[in-house]
Amino acid sequence: MKKIIVLGSGMVGRVIALDLAADFDVTSVDVSRDNLAGFAGTGVKPLQADLSSAAALRKIVEGCDLVVGAVPGSMGFATLREVIAAGRNVVDISFFPEDALALDDAAKAAGVTAVVDCGVAPGMSNLILGYHAARMTVQRFACYVGGLPFRRQFPFEYKAPFSPADVIEEYTRPARYVENGHLVVKPALSDVENMDFPEIGTLEAFNSDGLRSLLTTIQLPNMIEKTLRYPGHVEHIRALRDSGFFGTEEVDVRGARVRPLDVTSAVLFKHWHLHEEDDEFTVMRIVVEGSTGKRATQIQYDLFDRRDRRTGFSSMARTTGFPAASAARLVLAGRFVRKGISPPEFLGADEAAFRAVLEDLAARNVVYRMTER
């Protein structure tokens, strides 16, 4: 039986490990004993280790058939670099700020297949665009995505399936998109617009920096990603941001040097923490416009997913973790063998791989509904 090492056993890493354990020998690695305790009786082997140690990491992945990276964004790039240096094939979902394509030469030299950003967005959004860009002339791509609680609580009306610091990164990193063939950079939280969704009503969409590799790998005249929240959320977040609560420069507080971001993250955690009993959902809309031959085409994918009460898996963990697990199966089966760094758009360009991922997700009741006009 092939051996998989899953690095990180948080909410998403746990889903990936449990899903893959049905077919493979899976070991989940995390520094937190509490995170690992949840694997008792599941068939997943827990291993407590500090993944910030390069030496420890290389020893852990030695001899395995595949590594799945699900560590916090702050550790993601360094972890991926070490896994590649160890010569292990890898599927990664870590949302790190660095450019994964900077490791392409190293991955090719090591003969490593590395599928990165393999979650929901980035991830499925890239996969879908990659598929259609290889088969039609695309003029416009837009992705709208968000994960939210059903219960709305003032003032933020939000719960985070991962650390507040990673969410705040979305609110502070400048948003890049393409308009009329030109790269445009605007502050995050800008260009707010209201959008209606049949399952939940009106949400607000704002600019966020989620295109990532698509800005390099696929050349389109118009391309944008926006994050979805309940109406009014942006106003509260802008007030915090503009008042300096997300600052990374240390300030003096009664003789102690602290970063405002660290304090804000700690305070927000109790308000934003997604509990096991919280019902939540993921909503996503992808629009691809262009032409096939002389025929103008608009293709739309819609996803609405909610917590699975039977398994206890949150929607965000399901919609993020299952694409990574599907990609892992493709790599292990030798159905995707491209060496180097492969963002999901490369996976999507392969029709068999594209269909396999969508079928895997549908089998787990994560359904992308496609309409074409």
C-alpha cells in the first residue's frame, strides 16, 4: 500500500488525511497533540513533530510515496521547498504569500511533481479556467467565493475555518486583476458590489488577491477574483485596517513590544473561531466568457455546499480538502506526472484529470453545477 504523509492536521488537513486513508497508508503530522487526538480509531497514524525544523521534516517524508502540505500559510513556502529538496512528489494547499513558481526549477531538477494551490480558490477556480482556456478563446474570467456561517452575529457576521491571521492577509494584501489586457493593482476590500445567490440572498463582493498563478500562466484580457461576505462586513474590516489594527510594526504597550496584528488576531479568534456545532456554507460562482469558433459562449459554475453533519466536516474543509485528495490520487496513480510546479490550471488542461476531480467531488456531494449560454 502506498504511503502518504499529510503535513498539518488542522481542519482541512484532517479531512484530507481521513479521505485518503480509505485507500492508502496515511500518516498525519502536526505539532499539536490535540489535533492529532482526533485520529484515534480512524486508521490514520498520528505523528507529533515540529514541522518548522527542516531536518525533522526531511526525515519524516523520507521513503513516502507522496506528501500533502496543509500547514499554515506562514510555513507553506519553506515547507514546500524542503519537501521538493527531499525529492518527494507533493500536493499542497497552503496559502502562502510567496510565488510557488519560484520553486519550478528546483522541482524539475529533483524530478518532483508538485501540484500547488490545490484547494477551492485558489484551486478549483484555476482547474476550471485551465480546462476551458485549453478549449476555447476566453475573453473574461471571474471568480466569486466565500465561506460564511448561517448564523449572522453582529458586528462581523463571520466565522473563520482557519486562523484569523490568514484571513486578515486577504484583507491587507493588494488585489491584482487584469482589465483590458492590463494588470491592475488595487487595495483589498475595494470595488464592493452586491450579488444575489438563490440559496442565501444578497452578499457583498470585494477585490482580493486570489488569482495568484493565473496572472502568469494564462493570458486573458479580463480576469478577476472577489471574496464574498455578508453586507456590511467590509465596512467593519476597513475601520480596523485603516486604524492600524492589522499593522505588523511593533508598538510599545506598557513596556512590551507587540505587533497590532498579533493582538488583533488573538482578540478576533474568539469571535471568528468556527466551532464543530456551527453550521456554515461555501458559495462560489465562476464565469468564463469567450468563444468557440464563431460562437460566443458564457459558461457558469455554481457551488453551494454546507457542513456535513454525518462526518462533522465543515464545508470549507470539504471544498478545500477534497480537491487536494483527488489530485493526490491522480499523482499516485501516474495519471498526472508533469515535473515541476503545477498550479491547478495545468491539471485542468488535461480533460481526463479535470473530469476525475469533478467526479471525485460529486461522489462526496460537492457539486459544481455548470450552465452554458
